[in-house]
Amino acid sequence: MAIEFTKLQGAGNDYIAIDGRDKDLNWSKIAIEMSKPAFGVGSDGIVLVQNSTHAQIRMRVYNPDGSEAEMSGNGIRLFTKFVIDKKIALPNNNKLSIETGGGVRSVWPSYSNGKVVSAKVGMGKAQYDPKEIPILKTENNFSITVKRKKISLTCLSIGNPHAVTIIQEDVAKFPLTEIGPIIETHKTFPNRINFEIVNVIDRNTIRARIFERGAGETLSSGTGSTASAAAARFLGLVDDDVKVFLDGGELSISWDEDEEIYLEGPAIETFTGSWPD
């Protein structure tokens, strides 16, 4: 039986959405095959719909290497568009509750002509405790040397682990494809880690490039953008409303009085298709 799917993107971060509620398949293998450029659909992974006993609906995220991620900030916005537009799940008072591997998240969709076009996601609170991230350090700020390059890291969890380095040199010149895989799999990070490099432009603007665990460099990342802004804020470099500029577009990050973080950005359908099972 063929697998029906929808391809979506948000600020250049693209996912394949599949309704998997009635399917018992090897989703890791399917994610590997479907995510391949040229030979598959091509994507930064799969967002899979499943039933939930803790929220209105459940999202599982599979990376292009077949590993399962706890959470995706861009992925959950695209997932929200998929389930609402397909009427799989509908918001209560314009809020959809979604179970993820990083906990239950609330999403507030925005519409145009009856379709979801963007969404705001409650990302929870950033966790800086090394045990919660997790990292094999007693502090979340430290430096490591990679290829004779000293890299200062601020580590945190946004439902998944991140290591952020804030640099003075233009992020476009940073050798991310060379350094990223080494940081991702460094012995300090028992569950591997997402890696972000950041320029602080001003108190409300940053520029970031992102190397995603299990996916490599991506045009954008919701959790990566959130982590980048949160690390800059943790270091006192930005305020409570931050625009994050990425190779794929821009995302907005903000905080409320309870330290809850919100991510806002577009959700766009690109095409639909059928994948042979």
C-alpha cells in the first residue's frame, strides 16, 4: 500500500508529513529513503501523525539518518498545518496541544483563506542544567578545541540538546560542514547535539547557521533558532524579542514573564505525493 504524504517547508526547513495513525511501519527506514535528495522526496526528515493519550494529537520526528528527534520547532508548525488543513485535529480556542518527545507543546495557528499559513509555538523553558541537556560537564559554558580552533559553547535544552557558539567573524565564513559533525558527535554529548553558530547584530537581531543532529546543515531550524536566541539572552546580549535571520528566512523568538519561550514563523505546503511502501 502506498504512503500518502505532504511536503511542507518553514523558512527553508522542509519536512514530509505523513498520517501514520493506522500504519505499523519501519519509520526510521522510510525516513532514510524518503529524505534522500534525487533518490527520494528530499527533506530534513519526517513528521509523523500518531494518536495521543496526553494531548489532542502526537507528533514523532524522524531525521534523514533514521534517528528519532525529541522535538522540532519548524517541524511542529508544519505538522500543525498538516493536521488542521487535513482536519485530522482541530484547535480548541485556536490552540492545538501536541505531544512530542520533548513534552506537550501548545501551538496557535494563523490562517489565510481557511488554510494555516503560520503558527506560534510554546517552546517551554530553556534548560541549562548540564544533567538535563545532557552534557558530561558540570557547567553549561565551556570551550573545546576542534582542528586547532578553540570554540566557546553555551549548552542548553529546548526539548532537545543544543550547543551554541557566538562569534565575531561572519557566520558565513565559519567552516560549519567541517566542524559541525565533530561537535555533534563529541564525547561530551552522550546523545549527540545540535550545533549553532551565531552573530549578534543588535539587542533584537541575530544571524545564525545551524548544524542539526542527524540531518547536517539546514537552511533553518526552529529549536536551533530558539536555542541561538536563548543562549544570547543567557549571556546578556539580547532582549526578550529577537529576530533570527537564517539562510532560509527569518523566525521570531520571544519570552513572557514566566520565562516561557515562543517561536513564530511560516508554514507552507509545497506539494503532495504517494510513496510506494
